[in-house]
Amino acid sequence: MASSKTQAEHNKNASLETHSIFWLDTSVNNKENRAAQQKLRKMINQIRTCVDRKEFLDIIRTMQQGGLTILIASGQMSRIVVPEMQTLPQVSSIYVYCFDKEANLQWSQPYNKVKAVRIKLDELIDMIRAD
């Protein structure tokens, strides 16, 4: 039984390797966020970070289609980039990491790519793992 669970976890982790994460946040390189990136790398090896919205948009627009990109964005950055991400096939899912969950839930409701709005990094990581 334990081996089948291990095999199932292996299969899920192998399928996540077709994914990449792009994290857009002005504080993406702080200690807490770097620790979260290490946890995420255990699931998805390809993680890119960006602190500048314009640079992020330039990169994401020129990315090849293929594989799925998961976007993690701060509440402030997500309000700016999420509307455009709805039309780009390069981004499959968006997770908003913020300090004001209620306000960000409110504006993000019309956007079907926004999978979760979280204030705790561990919850955010669990949501990405489950998705």
C-alpha cells in the first residue's frame, strides 16, 4: 500500500514538471518568500521571480506556449496584471498572496484563472500542490 502511494506521489510530481512558477512581487526575495520558494521547488523545479511588473509582462508575452505557467503575485501586482493574464494562454493559474484577503477576493472574482487568494504562504503552497 505504501508503495502505491509513493508511486502516485511520483506520478503527480512528474506531471508537475511540465509546470513552471512565475512569482511577481516586490518582496519576492525576502527571507520568508525565499523559504517558500524552496518548498515550491520540491514540487516544481522551474521557478522564476520578478520584482518589476513591466519586466514580467515583457517576459510572459514572449514565452513559448507549452507546459503550464502558474503565477503567484502580490495583491498590488495582481490587480495590475491579472486582467491581461486572462487572455494569455501561457498562464494557466494565478494565486494571489496578499495581506488583505477580503479586498483581493472581491476584485478577483470575475477572473477564472485566479484559483486562490491567500495571506499565509503555507496555505498558498498547499493550494498549488492540490491544483
